[in-house]
Amino acid sequence: MALWSAWYRAVRNLRPACHRSRTFLWLVLALMGMCCRMDLAGVTSFIRVLHLKPTAYPRLLGLFHSNALDLDLLTQGWIRLALSLFNPFEAGVGARSDRSHGRPAPWWGISSSWTWRSRTRGWNGSPGGIEKYLLDISLFMLR
């Protein structure tokens, strides 16, 4: 439960992007679904992993087309949140010598040592663990 409490404390910083409380709660459900889903079947996978009733499907789908969700504010909030939670690094600076350990550095700026470790050791392969992975993915998605 402590993990979800910390997760919600981070996510509630995205509240200004939602014009109504109800929209924010649907956004929270969508983000929970994105964090927990095991497949890439879109909104259907959110419904399945969160054990929601099928009647929630059109409402959750409607969130992504709603005027009550300001995408510009959501993007700005996400960037602020990612930069406040994680220590950014400059992609390519020292990547070939410091992080790649002789392997070619990936073109998108994600630390190749983390990519290699995540495949060989799992989530706890390096100091920082999941935080480092989320930072790398967030920076990749911002491009």
C-alpha cells in the first residue's frame, strides 16, 4: 500500500490538467491501468487489469477524447513531475564510456547498461532500480 500511496502523491500533481474532479479520477484509473497492465490491448487491458465492469469502458475511452482533460497542461505537468522526481542526465555524454561497458550505446539515450542489466538481472539489476527505468522511459517518451 505504501507504493500506491507514493504513486498517488506523485500523480495528484497532474490534477490541474483536469477541469473536474471526476475527470481526474478517471485519469487516475487510466494511469493505474497503464502501470499494471500485462498486455497492450488499449483501454480493454485497463478494464481487465483493474477488474472494472464493462460499463466503464465507454467512460474510460471518453477520457481520451474529453475537453475536460487539457493535454497541454497534462504534458507540462508530466514534464515537471518527471524532472522533480528523477535526476535528468544528458543523453550521449559519457554514454559510450561510462554506461555502455563496451556495448554500443542505444540511439535514443537510454542507458545501455540499464537496458543490458534489465534483461540479465531484472528490475533490481542496478542502484536506482525502477526509478532509473522510469526516468529512461520518460525521457524517451518526451522526444
